[in-house]
Amino acid sequence: MNNRQLTLIKNTKKRKLHKTIFWLCILCILGLGIFCAAVGFSVERIEVSGNQTYTDGEIIRKVKEKDYVGNTLIMMAQNRIFGQKYLPFIEEITMSFGDTHTLQIHVKEKLRSGVFEYMDKNVYFDSEGIAQESRGYRFAGVPVVTGVPFHEIVLGKQIPVDGSYFNTILAITEKISTYGLNISEVHFENENDITLLSGKFEIYLGTSAYLDGKMSRIAETLEAVSREHKKGVIDMHLYTDEKNIIIFHE
């Protein structure tokens, strides 16, 4: 073996040694980075904002039940990729961090359209008529629907009411939200005999005909009659788009 071959072998060994050292350095740097990220961004506090009906505790408990990792960076990445919502009446959750150890959860809730009383529970439904959650208490501002015949309610499925009630119910609850009305109850004697309750005032709609026109006039009518009366019946069953007939009975 000549000197040239010996030199080539030595150079090859040096190159291999240099490559090994290089990759070991890279691995050390990566390992150190992962360690710093794990320790430096560990979750020590969780702060919740934007929630109105769900409590901080409910949201934190649900977050920790599913795909939870005690690292602010990983939680933010999961939220950005998968967009978890965790609870049925949450429309969106965004995550960030205040300091590296504080996970901030901002909640945007969606509307509970209404509620049915079923087996001593309050079953809340969404804008598609799907029963989403059952509670032992009533949320303020959510109208209860009464007088409607229905069958067994199953969470996650549309509430099984007879006839075309639900189209009317959803139309009414949508208008309640649109016009910001304080309606505590939507009562049906039958499909064409509808009464709303607002405080001590009854609003008799009659049928669902001209519904948008009727609902759009409720707020101003309530304001007008409540100046002089503490209770009574606002009768709108003769109302049409051509004849805005509204009668008040004490």
C-alpha cells in the first residue's frame, strides 16, 4: 500500500468522523431545543375569556379531557390545525399564550335557539332543531317551547315533533334573535294558534302567517304599552303586511 492510498484512507476516516460529530451536534441542538420548548412552554395556568354561558371550569375540563398536552405551543398548534370546539354550543375556540406558561383560551359561543322541558331536564336545541345538551337549569334569554307534541328526545338528533311545528319554531326563534326580543316562552295551542310570553305580557300571533312583519313590530309595541300598563295581551292575529292591525287588551 503506497503513501497515496494511506492518505486517502486517513482522509476518509476524518470525513466520517467529521460527519459523525456534525450530526451529533445537530441532534444535541435539536434535543436541547425540544427540552427548552417542553420546559419553557409548559402549561401552568389556563385563562378563559369570551364565554357567557359555559363556565371557565366546564371549558377547561373539556379541553383537558381530549388531546390535552401540557405545552402552550403544542396546544396552539393543535387548535390551529384541528379547530377543536369541545362543547356543542361553542362556535369557535382560539388559543394563544400571555406568557410562555399561560395558555389563553378565547371562546365564541353560538346561539341556543330554544329549550324543551323533557324528563325534568332542559334540553337545548340549535338553529337546525338538533338537541345538543341537557341541563338541570334554565339559561336566561333562551325561550322555552311549550304545547308541542313530541316523541323521545335523543341528544345529537333533531327533536322529533309532529307535523310542521319545527319549521315554525325555528322561524320564530330566529326572529327572536334577529330582533333582540325578550321572549321567555313560545306556546302552541296548535300549529295555527301561537302565543309568545314576554314578562307579564302575552303576544298572540295566531298563525305563522306574516311572521316577519309581526315579529318586527313586537319590540316597539311592547315599549309603547308598557308605559301605561303592567300586563296585558297584544293581539296580532289580524296583522297583515297591508293592514298592520295590533290590538291591546288589559
